[in-house]
Amino acid sequence: MEKILQLENVSKSFKGFSLKNISFSLDRGYIMGFIGPNGAGKSTTIKLMMNLLKKDHGVIKIFGLDHVQHEIPIKERIGFVYDSNHFYEELTVQEMKNMVRPFYKNWAEGLFQQYVKEFNLPLKKQIKHLSKGMKMKFSLAIALSHHAELLIMDEPTSGLDPLIRHELLEILQGLMEDENKSVFFSTHITSDLDKIADYITFIDNGEIVLSKTKDELLEEYCIVKGNKEQLHKIDRGVFVGINENHYGFEALSNRKMDVLKSFGDSVLIEKPTLEDIMIFSTRRSENHVSTY
Ligand SMILES: Nc1ncnc2c1ncn2[C@@H]1O[C@H](COP(=O)(O)OP(=O)(O)OP(=O)(O)O)[C@@H](O)[C@H]1O
């Protein structure tokens, strides 16, 4: 399969924070959700990919090409959508589009007009008068109107109401019918990814905790619930994180087969959500057990 995005041992240090030799890759045709708590290093990673920040070490390849040496041709093939508004607020939607259009060799005006209709974008309105949801749709329309093969989105759903979030996710899902496209999508709202992501990469405190297909994750991980007596008999090594209370415990394990073998049906075993995996695995969480 063709690797559309590859990071190998990438590091970057700021005073008080560092990204520590992170590696992961995304194949063409898939959606990767990039999750992690606030301050985990998601935006820093994306800025490094986009060469908005200079990495200290490591290799970043996009479409198999070095992201610095081939920055311009790579960016023509990327749609970049990020949270903070990066348009000129005084311009109208139409004026702003006319301004960015010449930067893209593959600009498809017909496609842009199609998105204007689909998203109900008001061409004559100044950007500063658009709602947050509209700004996001405008950003997306721009990103999609130059036949981008890879969409890189930094917290695109942040601050959007559930309806617009749902709409955005549907749009992304629709896009994936074109097998040529891939999406890399950072968020701390993990429920956004339950439906649409093929791969999950989880970053915590500047380190990659896991990078797997969502199906693999759901096969390996489970939530275990039991009473206090059961917890005393259990080898805690099978758990990533445990939450204990007066009556019993709830824990996350990444060794579902071992749990099933050891405890059978003496405990309650449930399917975890991505949120369970993130909460129990986050290092700063008081429930975290193992080291990684
Ligand atoms: N230019 C910079 N100089 C110094 N420190 C920085 C810089 N940019 C980011 N940081 C720090 O790096 C850490 C990671 O920040 P980053 O924005 O990558 O996290 P994030 O996972 O995107 O978080 P959030 O979900 O809150 O957006 C934070 O502690 C932040 O303060």
C-alpha cells in the first residue's frame, strides 16, 4: 500500500515540552484520527508536517517526498484546515477565494461553486460575519477545491455545535468514497472518530502511545468491571488503568485474550470507547497503571 504520510523518529523540543522521536504512517485512502489530551503535542506535530515549525530531528515524508525539499508541490496536493481563523476578516467569501485561488495550479472553480451551494456559503458576506461553523465550511471548501489528495485538519470540530460536527463528519465520510483521498484529523473529541476513523494514533506528553487500526484497537482492548474481592485476586499487570471505588473496580486492559482466559465470565467484560482508551491510558491520569 502507498504510504501517503510518514513520520520517523521526529523530535522537537521547546522549553518545558518535547516531542520524543515520534513515528507513524498513513496509507492512501484512509482516515487517521490523531487523539490526545490538551497539550499532548498534536498541533506541534501538524505544524512540523506542514513545515510551519522546524523539526530538530527525524524524517517526514508526504506522498513519499521529503516535506521540506518538496514543500511547494506537496502543499498543492494538500488541503489544510485548522481551528483558528486564518482568513482576512474584512474580505468577503468571494474576495478571499479569489485571493487564494492563484496559489493552486489545480484549482477547480466548478468544484468550489458546487461546495458553495452544498454548504450554503454566502459569497458576499464578510468573513468576520460568518459563524464558526460557516468559517469551517469555507475553509473546507477551499481545501477541497484544488483536488487535494490529503486533508490535514487540526481540531476541525473544536467549538462547533453537534449538528455542524455531524455534518462535517458526513462530508468527510462522503469524501472517502474517492479512494485516492486520505484524511489526517486531530481532535480531543474522540466520539467524532468512533464512526469515521480507520486508524487511531494516540499521543500523550509528546510520545506516541499507539498507532493502530480502530478494529485492532477494539479487538485488543476491553473494559473489565468487577467487585473488590475479584480485584485482589487479579494480576494488575493486565491493566493499562484502573478506577477503584467503594464497591469495586473498572479497568482498561490491552490484553483482552488474557483477560478472557483468566477471568472467563466471572467479571463483566465490555467494549471500550476511544474515550475510555484515552482516559485510562493518559499518563497524567490518576488511574493509569502501566508505563509505556
Ligand atoms: N512555539 C512554542 N514555544 C514553546 N512551547 C510551545 C510552542 N508551541 C507549543 N508549545 C507547547 O508544547 C506543548 C504541546 O502543545 P500543542 O499545541 O502541540 O498541544 P495539543 O496536543 O495540540 O493541545 P490542544 O489539544 O490543547 O490544542 C504545550 O505545552 C505548549 O505549551
